Amino acid sequence: MKVIWQEPYESFSKFINKNGYKSLLIVCDKNTLNVCANKVREAVETNDIKYKIVCFEPDAIADEYSLGRILFEIEQADIFVGIGSGTISDITRYTAYKLKTPFVLFPTAPSMDGFASSVAALTINGLKTTVIASPPEAIFVDMEVIVNSPEILKKAGFGDLMGKITALLDWQLSHIIFDEMLDLEVLQIMKDTYLKTLKSVGKNNFYRNLLEGLITSGIMMSRVNSSRPASGSEHHLSHFWEYHRVKTYHGIKVGLATLYVLRFYQHFLNLDKSEIIERKEYKVNINRWENIIKKAFQWTFENVIKQNERRVRKINNEEFRSQVINRIVEKKEVIDNLIKDAIRVYKELVDSYKKLEMPLNYWEIGLDENLFKMSFLCAPNIRERFTILHLYEFLGLTDEVIQSF
């Protein structure tokens, strides 16, 4: 996959001709049509190539309806061209994947990290989920479009990229406790990427670093064939808030969730080994858990319970609890050192959020207190991927941390 930073439209024309594509499906929305898609159309018309444009409303989401619309409107296309960011990118990559058709992207804002990804974030039955998709053949960047994109989208991209701080901690935590496979090279690339962007806030190269970091994130996901390098507990919280129709951009929610997840890691730093050993006797109240799920996932609670019941009941298995507790105690210093290294940037992160005028508190994005507190109990049920929130569910200490917020 290539990323083209110079002369994107001329390079796109050469790419189309070189590969012999004769027909295109251009996917955009009414905003990206004006800022970028029309330039792509001009490049296509100059080369006398057939094309069709499917243009969504700006508030479209990547759901069953949007995917179905592509399938309904497509006639013939050798290649798909996605022009936009999160939603357009996900719609394009997933439909291209299902139809076994190559695609390319023109990002129009540095708003999310899925540009180069091999997965798509879709909303199915009202719940955000991640599915296998295709990475693009190439990404064409018009930096003038990126720099002039709406400020809220740049904030969303920054929040999404900063979410890697906790995503990487969660990945390492799972590796240490459960021996999940960990790619150290990918881990280091992602750390270098978010630090480079964080340190460039307010500087001339910030937007280039931001978009480059978001693209790199997608490439790393493709490398390990998983969203693990980019998505952890902060994304699970964001998905839960999205389920409850909290109306702000995904990356804004991820960025805010990252701050709260870091406080769970800070709490773990302050736990003594003796306190962890005491948790061997803890048992999940299954009835309470089911009642919380029914209340929190009103439309889909039966599926959520079905998908998580075995996992939650296993928490109460004495042998399993003993093995996990012993491993945590054995590796406490190793985990502590990883946390200390990651949270060094906490003050710098908060200062950057203030500089960019990003939310620092849950009520700033329209979350009420009850839903906010419930989200930490429910997030582990979004996906069976071990995170710090799964650890605190296991230890039975989630409520203790929540009360400190």
C-alpha cells in the first residue's frame, strides 16, 4: 500500500491508467463531494473513464442501510474510490471487501485511524462492532484539504490517536497475564507515533504528523491482522456511549475515555500485592451482572448476555482465579513499570487537550452521571478482548475506582 503526499490528483490519474481500471465507483458524502470528490471526478473525466458517484448525507453511518445502498446502486466497477474519513472509509472498505474489488482512499480530515486498516467499524443492530475488511491499494493525500478540514474532526483524530496510550497498555497487560501474542516492533512504532504527534501540538507540522500517525495506526493493524495495536478499553467505552447515542465524534469519545482509563491504571499502581491476593475470594454476583446488562443494553441484552455469560462465570472458578491472581502478583513490578512509563505523558496530554479545547470531563459530551458510571461496568461486555477494565471486573474493584471520579 502506498501513501501519496504530493500531487494527489495527478498521481491518482497515473495510478488508474497504470493499472488499467476502466470503471470506478466513487463513494462520498455531500461535504466531501465539494471539497475533494469533484476534483477526483475531473481527473477521471480527463482520462475518459466511466464512473458512478454514490453520495451520502453528511450524517450517514456505516450501518446495514448504507452498505445495502452501495450494493443496490453499484453497476460495474473495477475499483472503488472512498472520499472522506470514518464513515465513508468504513462503507467503502467493507463493501469493496465483500465484492472482492480493490479500492483507494482520499482522506478529507485527520479524524480517525482506519484509513489503512484491514478492519471496518460497522453499526449492526444498533451496536458498534469491528469486522474484517480490506486495506486500500493506495491513499492519496491533499494536505490543503486536510489543513482546512473542520476543527472538530482534527480534535477527533487527535483523540483517536491518543487512545493508543491505553490500547497499548491493555495489549501488554494481556500479554503479561494471559500470554497473548505481542508484536514488540509494532508496539514501539505505535508508541513513537503517538508521542511524535503529541509533542507537535501547536506546531506547523502537527496536522501532517497527526494524519501520518493515523495512517500508521491502520498499517500496524493490518500488519498484525487485528485492531489490537489501536483499540482497547478506551474504544470499548466509546462504543458503549455510541450505543446510547451520545452525539459527538468517535475520536472525541475515545480521547476522553483515555483519560479515565489511565486513572484505572494509576489505581493499579497504588494497589499492594496483599490487596490483590485478598481478591481471590471475590465472586461476581451473576444476578447483579445480568440486571446491569438488561438495563444497559435494552435492545440487545439477550445477545450480550449470551456472548459473555461463559466468560463472566469463569471469573468465579476458584482454580482460574487463583492462577490469574498469582500471575498478577508475580508480574506486579513489570506491569507497574509499563504503567509508569506510559503515564509520564499524562500532564502533557491534558495540557494538549486544553490547548485544542477538547473535553476533559464526561458531562462535556452530554453523558449523565448514571450512564457514565455504568459504562465502566458494561464496557468489558462489548468485546472479549482483555483490558484493564476486564481486570478490574475480575478483581471486583471497578466500583471503587468509579467512586473516585
